[in-house]
Amino acid sequence: MLQTSASGFGWLAASALLASTGEARTSVIDPLAPKAPPGFARAKRVIFLFMKGGPSQVDTFDPKPLLDRDDGKPYPGQKPRVQFAPTAALLRSPWSFKNYGESGLPVSELFPHVAQCVDDLCILRSLHGTNPAHGGALLKLHTGSDNFVRPSIGSWVTYGLGTENQNLPGFITICPTFAHGGVNNWGAAFLPAAYQGTPLGNATIPASQVQVEHIRNPRLTPAQQRAQIDLIGQMNRDHLEHVGPNPALEGRLNSFELAFRMQMAMPEAQDISRETAATRRLYGIDDPVTENFGRQCLLARRFAERGVRFIQVTHSDGDVQWDQHGGLRKGHAKNALEVDKPIAGLLRDLKSRGLLRDTLIIWGGEFGRTPAAEGGRDGRDHNPEGFTMWLAGAGVKAGTAYGATDDYGWYATENKVHLHDFHATILALLGLDHERLTYRHAGRDFRLTDVAGHVVTDIFA
């Protein structure tokens, strides 16, 4: 009786809320309604800056003096049993490192702008995964599994917390890549469809041209569309009364309602014309080299301040990406130049608006690179054994480095952070317990971290 009564009171409150926005026409409660986190939440939202291809840790945020000293010599340890490609002698970094900020953390000359924000970063130098191939590694990073179709981290977050803006999706991915897992990297798998990511363009489309498909209806007015959705909704509700609960059908009803509301909210969120010239310069939108990624980062900030729960921004150049088996000097220099200023601009902009204190920024790729050269003397192979990612913002210890790789940067050795640990930590920063955030499917309870994962509380402020 108490359970039924409590549900009834919840439904009355939800009905009042939906009525205030014109949504009481459907009996299906919005699954994206905001939910209070069960634990202490340091972060309210996430922006994931994904560097597809695998940036080299020893060339960016994890300097190795012994690698410089022993350049050209054989690697003195045991190489991994499974490698993506054969590697030769050790290869020193072509870029120098300097210490920055009050923290004195070292950053490569590849990132002069991000280096000025180093006191806001929490650099994790001991990440490690399980898969040396892009496809499996991307899926592992995004879903926790490299061999099964599982919900993405953005889907788990919106499932656990909903979103703060009912007129926008809870999970948006900007210019995602279709390669190496494609839609599975932002899909909801067996979670309800409402929690899957909404792609805004893809990696082959300039950010200035991305938009949600069919955001405008050239044939019907809003009033006509509203009448159409009401009719469809009523017919589907009649159907549900006869056949009982149907998650797929209920998901479609919710998607129709969200799509209707997005027609006004999404174009406004994407319109950067009212941003000041200073803001556009901050993100590098005035420079053709940084304009594309800068625009993506600015859109991420605009979505974040409008209550979108999880936003992913992907840097993926179809020719080069961060996957430099050869052409390391040219490729990494090009990629870093494109993203360095926009990332620093995003950090500064969020901080100036007071958003950095409850927005978690994640930077990194699916794995790192080997300290040994591949082929000639200008490339590095895939390395999931030890690599670097960094966090900034809500609840992390700023101006710190956590964990370490070996003297040459091949294996994570100190305070190792497996990707399951990484996912557990991200959820914990959002107030979610990775062991309790589960969904029952096919006879068992699933979670993002499967049956593993430990929260790295040492990096919490």
C-alpha cells in the first residue's frame, strides 16, 4: 500500500510538471527527467574530449629522461606478448618538456596553451587497458567491454541521472567517428533507447555544418505537428492498454515528444552568432587551423550550461588522427595545433563562468603509443599497457599527477588505473556507485564496470 501510494504521489507531481510544459498529452513519463544522485556528487555533467587514434603519452604529458638518454638502444625490458605491429629501438621524444604553473607539472611543447592551465589538471599517467586494436580499445573506453555490445558511459550516466534540460537530449556527441565501433561507442545497447547519444554531425562534416537531421519541418506548422503527435500518442496509448508495457513503443513516444521540443531548443543552442568576438578568439574560431575543433568545444560549453548531462567532442582527422605509426613529428604536431588552443579556451571559459567547479572534463584517447619506434625512426605503435589521460574540474585534485609508467613509458607500474577503475571513478564523481548502477537484462544485472573496478579516491579533492 505504501509503495503504491508513493508511486501515486510521484505520478501526480510528474503530471503537474509535464502539464507545465505541455507534455501531459502522453501517459509515458519522460525517462530523462532529472534524478538526484544517490551519493555525494562533485560533478553535475561531463565533457569528454576524445582524441581518436591514441596520443603518445611520452610526447605529451609523461616525460621520460631515460628515453632521451637511451635513444636508439633496444628496450631493456620484456615487450608485450601481443603487439599490434613489430617495434624496433627506443625513440626519444622529438619535443621538449617544461614545468608550468605553481604545480610545476611538465607539459610537452606540443601543448603551450594547455600548459598554461596545468594547475587545473589532474593528470593520470598510469591508465592501462586490454586491447591493442582501435576497434576493441574504443569500445573498451566507451562501454567497458571490447568484445560485446554494451551501453556507453554517456548512456549509463544519463540512465543514472537523467538530464537538467527536458528540451535537449541528455547525451550529445559532437562530430563522432563512424570507424572502430561507430554507433556502439555512443549507443544505449539494452538500456532504454532514450539514453543513447544523439550525434551532431560526424567526423567527415565540418563543425560549422553539423545539425540534428530534420530539425525543421518544411511542410507542417508546429500546431499541425502537435496535433499529429497527439494523434499518434493516443493510438499508441490505446495499443498499450491492450498489450501491456512495451519499452520500445514507449521509447518512440518519448522520442517524438523530445524531437518536437528540440525544434526550438537545438537551433538556439547551436547558434554561436551572439558569442562575443573575444570568446570566439578564445576558442580559436578566428583561425582556420583551430576553427573546427574550437567550434566543437564552444558548442560543448553551450550544451553544458543548458543542462545537457554528457557531451562528447571528438577530434578525428580521417587522414592522420593521433595514430602515427609513421609521420609522428608531422602528425602529432598537426593534431596538437588543432586542439591545444580550443581546449585551453574551454577550460578558461568554464572557469570564468563558474561552470568548471561542477563540470568534469576528460581528455584522452583509446590508448597510448610505444616508446620504441615502429618501422623507421618517425612512428610509434599502439600501447594499451600504459598511457595518459587527464581530468579537470569538478572534484578532482587540480595541479597533480597520479600514477606512473616505467622508466621508458611502456607499462603502467605505480598506482595503476585500469579502464574499469577509470569508469568507476567517473561515476563516483557524479555521485553514482558503479556497483549499484545496474540494469537487468537477459537474466542478469549489468553495469558499466562489469564485475571489476575500484574508485580512485586519491584523486578526489
